[in-house]
Amino acid sequence: MSKSQVRKKDALAQALLALLHHEAVEKITVDQLCREANVHRSTFYRYFQDKYDLLHYVFQTIWLEQIDENNVVDSMIEMIVHDKDIFRNISINNSNNSLYALMIDMVAEQILEASLNNRLHNILWIEETVLNATDQKLAADMIAGAFLTLLFKWVDSNYQMSSTELSDFIKHLH
């Protein structure tokens, strides 16, 4: 991929993030994204099928790189705290089930990889659950689904619990 192509994809990713600060993902249009990124609609569709495909790109290229492989839970919580508006506009105001499934897959992948590489030493119950399961991928999916549900409830409660309390709650479940 040329530098120009990467620049255009990244401009669209940044446009989505900018719009997510004040608008739900469901309400953002491709036209808005193109105006914000200063690209033509045809450019958008050259790289992405729809705005959810772009959101997947944002998850893969921006957010997943911010996750500390040695501290998956805390780094995800801190990422949400840092981008509260964005996460709220993705999670609370979103009825797209494929997006939720995508998020579960991505978090499960991080959990599975961290468990297999013994990097969840601060959350042994997750590592033990995954490693002792007859289907490790399915166990990671289950934990990721529970973790995301908990995060969504936390966002929905307007962060009534501090990030430290939430992290401690997750770490001490067993």
C-alpha cells in the first residue's frame, strides 16, 4: 500500500474518531466522514465497505496497539477512561450486533494470547480458566463477552466506580 493510500485511510480513521467525540456511530454518515477527512466518497469505498468496516480498522490499527499485552485489563480500562465520549458513542448508542461480535473477537484474541504466553499473572483466574478449558478459544470468547458487558455497564452508569475499583473487581473475581 502506498503512503498516499495509508494517509487517506488514516485520515478517514481520524475523521471517525473526531465525529465519535460527539455523535453515536449509528448516526455518523459516510458523507460526514468524507467531509471531515477531505476525501471523495469513492475513496472511502475503495478502502472500506461501510463505517463499521472503518471502525474495525480503527480498532485494529489504533486501539489494539495501545493495549499492553502484559496488562490487558488495566490498559483497556485506561483506554476507555481516556476516550470516554468515543467509547460511549460506540457502546451505549449502538445496536449493531456485528460490532459487538467484532469487539468480543478482538478482546478474546488478546485474552487468549496473553493466557497462552502467561502474561495474565495479575489476573490468574482468567489465565487458569482459559488454559484449563477444553476449548480455549471459547473460554476466551466467554470471558471477553463478560468483560465487555461489564465495561458497557460501567460506561452506562457514568463511571460510578473508579477505574481502579473496576480493575480490582475484575482481578479478584474467582
